[in-house]
Amino acid sequence: MKWVEALPDVYVYLLAETWEFWARFDQIAPVGGWRCWLFMGGRGAGKTRAGAEWVRGLVRSGTARRVALVGPTMNDVREVMITGDSGLLSVGLESERPVYEPSRHRLSWPNGAVGYAFSAEEPNRLRGPQFDAAWTDEIAAWDEDSESWDMLQFGLRLGEHPRVMATTTPRPVKLIKRLLEDETCEKTRGGSVMNAANLAPGFLAAMQAQYGSSELGRQELEGELVEDLDGALFRLSVLDETRVAEAPVLDEVLVSVDPAVTGNDGSDACGIIALGRAGDEAFILEDATLHGPPALWARRVVELAESHDADCILAEANQGGELVRQVLQQAGTGRAIRLIHARLSKRHRAGPVAQLYEAGRVHHVGHFRELEDEMLAFTGGKAASPNRLDALVHGVTHLLLKTNPPRISLV
């Protein structure tokens, strides 16, 4: 930025301390007359900096004169919110920074504003004081009963518009769910990758390689609230427990297809899953699902069968019938093609497969985000057709349950 080089040093210094210039959109307070702002983010997503800068802005403008600072423990408040690298003692112009009195758990700004530190472990300490602003950090790590949060709300009674900001890595705890359901609470989200420029080189690559789209990775890196859906057959925790980095030598390999008989914009995707069997366990190898006309998905199926040296191609023929076989043959496959007709509902077909997952007999070789999202959202209701899941269910049924299949006939 050549224009920065032309600025006097004092302007460069001021620009460096202008948070609104450097901040991401999700780190800036939402507009409007909100009372609560929840910022959920992954590790290193800039949550602490966002919270400290929000408090700094309120104090600087005179909007906040008495600020509550609440963390999971007093040590967390001191080491992260106050003295941390992105804490209140590290942001803004040095002339405007507060003085910290550890013995009194108090911050004092040059303009007379004060901040008081509290531990969420001691909700009764929040019963008497009153504030015009509050910054609460890592609320997902607070006690389940949320008593400290409730006591804080009663104390936000000063000024014209008292507000609270909550910064946290999400977890499916009562307080997080409560705030997400509260329509008066503004929400922003930020993943770790959005703040990559300020993280140690290689950190994200190492974390993504180790955790990928696992439950822990989605929670700690992407800032997602991950929880099992009521009525869902599949659980992410089970997928994670049985996930493997590579498959063993396989006794049988197939490509399972849930065909789309049309190829217009409103058509379903064609579910295409490569999977194999070793002994009495199945291994999901690749998800090659796509949208497109039959000629397109048939070529994809043939290519996948070749790359995995599949023993056969398994395809549902409920809608296309023999047309499915013809399309695959026209695409040039030399593999055996087996057509199946499913007579039970999707949920009844998926039930036995879900039990195999629970028993630890089905493994995902790596991470398949779209497939797993479809699995975790499947309750058997009238949702969008789970094309990836259908292909997976047919394939696993053939590999592990074909001696007593749930009313699926081969033709």
C-alpha cells in the first residue's frame, strides 16, 4: 500500500490503532438497539480482540462508565481479557489504556471509566453492582445453570442503553442454546481460518490435518455449534470414533449409485459413493456425488469404479429401471452392474446401517463433510432427498447385510 508509505509517522501510528479499519465484519458490533451480542468463533478467530476493542470503543466514546468483565475463572479474566496479547491492556493508544489494580480486580481508564473483573464461578458477587456495559468471555465454559449470566443481566441497569457482549467458542450447553433461540440477541460467527494472518505459520494446516471436519474441528476451528439432531439416526461422535486415516486391504469394492433420472436445475443430485469391505467391516472411500444429466453422472461413476478397481457398480433402479443400466453401459463401463429395487422407506432402510455405525463396523476413510452433514440431518422426515446417504445405505447393506437384506431385491 504505497499510500501508507506517504503518510506521516503519526498518521501511520493512528491508523494502526484504528480498529474499524483492520477489523473483519464479524468482529464489529452489529448496528441497532440490541442488548446482547453473541460472537461465536473458532480458536484464534479474534474473539478476544473483538471483545477488548468493543469495550475500548464504548469507554472512549463515554458510552460506558462502569464495565463488568466476566470470564469462566478470575484467572481467565486476568490472563486473557485484561493482560493477554489481545486484552484490554494491549489495545488502543497507550495514552488511553487503563491501569490495572490486581488486588481490587479493577481497571481504571484515564477518562474516569472503571471496569470490574468477576469470575462466573461466583455468581453472588454480581448481585450488588450495577453496570452500563459488560463483556463476558467463553460463556460456553461457564456453569450449566447460567446463574452468573442471569445475575449479570439484573446488574445491567445504568446509562441510556446498557449492553452485553459474549465471546465464546461454542459448545452445546444450555446458555448457548438459550441465546441462539433469543431473537433479541444479535449473533456473529467467525472461523479460525478468517484470522489466519495473525496465527502461527502452519497452525491451521496442522489442526485441519488432525481434526478436519470432525466434531471437535468444526467446534474449535470453525466456531460451529455441533449437536445431535433430535430423531437423527447418525451421530457425529460415532463417525469420529470410527474414522480412520486409510483403509486396510479390502475383500470387495463397489461404487454405489442413487441415480438422478433428470438433469435440470431442480433435479436431485446423483449420489455416488465408493466403499469397500474388509472382513465384517465397511470402509467409505470416496463421495463423488454431483448434479447433472445422466450422461454426466454415468461418466463419473465409471471413472470412480476404475480408480478404485471396483468389483461392481450397484445402482438403485426404482425410477430409471433398465435405463440406469443402459446409461452406465453407454458410458463405457466394463464392470458388473447390479440393480436394486428398494421397497422400504428411507428411514427403515437406513436404520440397520445406523446400527452398524453404532457397533463400530463402518468407517469413514477421512472426512466427507457434505455426506456427513446429510447423515446428521436425516430423521426420515420430509426433508430434501438424501442422495449421498441413499447411495451409502445401499452400498453398506450390500456389503454387510446382503445375506439378510431389509427387503431390497437384486435383479
